[in-house]
Amino acid sequence: MIEVLVVLAIIVLMMTVALPTVSSYFQVSINSAARDLASRIKEAYNSAVITGRVYRMAYDLKENTYWVESGPPQVLLNTKTSTEKEERRKKFQSSLSSKSQTSQGFSLDKTITRKKISLPRGVVYDGILGPLAKEALTEGTAYSHFFPSGLSEQTIIYLKDSSKHEASLVITALLGTTDLYGRHIEGTEIFGH
């Protein structure tokens, strides 16, 4: 019985030493994912300014992937009303023909992302918040746009991992830079409303 207790004590001691190491691994993983995402955002911003085309980051919240798309030089951003009109138009067009088109002329830009990039294992999106949204989008696909004029669509990207670490990436509107916060940033802190 004493030997079993000694073995259990050794196991508990090893777990207390190993657990912070495992936890710090996930913290490194979420920070690495945030840095990689921020570098792709900066590449998309730079490409928009250099090429004179509109670029956008696409975030698939279900599959936890992201990629960069490029589009025409002029694009109007969707509002709730314009999105509903577009969906009705697509339904009407699909009943007339089976030909499908890409959304507003955007397609995968293979100079920045050759394919969809998955977040590291254990890291997921906790939501995407734009300046006009009242709450973060938690399902579907979200976008951040970058314009040839040097302006960006201000966006907050929330990441979390299985160890409940959180990170918030904030894309600034004027410079296209991305600020990384090691916590969940509220929209009111950034957008002011």
C-alpha cells in the first residue's frame, strides 16, 4: 500500500511539473497562429496598395481556415440589405441557369495563399467582429477588405485554444496594421459604439 502511495505521489509530482509546459505549448501555438494570420493580413494590404486591386481576407469559421482573395479595383461592401438582395438575385439566377459565379468577382489569390490555410491544431476562431456589426459573427465566412487607397475594413478577429487562452487581432482602418492582444477585446474598445 505504501508503494502504491509513493508511485501516486511521483505521478502527481510529474503532472504538476508537466502541466504548465503543456499549457505554455498551447499559448505558443495561439500566438504563432496570430502572428501568421497578421503577416498574411499585411501581405494582402500591401498587395492592394501595389496592384490597385481590392483584396480581402476570408475566414471560414466552421473549418477554422483562412485565405486571401483578390478582386476588381472597385468593390462596394455589403450591408445587410444588399446581402439579402444578392441572395434573392442568386436564387432567381440559379432558377434560370446553372452557371455559378464567384462573389463580386473575387477569387483565391495564389501569390499570398496558394490554398486555404488551417489554424494550428487546438486553435479556433471565437468570432469575427466588423465595425457595423453589433455582435461577432460566429459561423459562416467573414471577410476583411483592403483597398488600393490604403484603407482597410477595421476588423477584430477572436482566437481561442483548448486551454482557454484567448487572443484578439485588431486590423486598423488607416494603415492596415494588425495589433495583437492577449485577451478578448470588446468592440466598444475599438469601434467606440
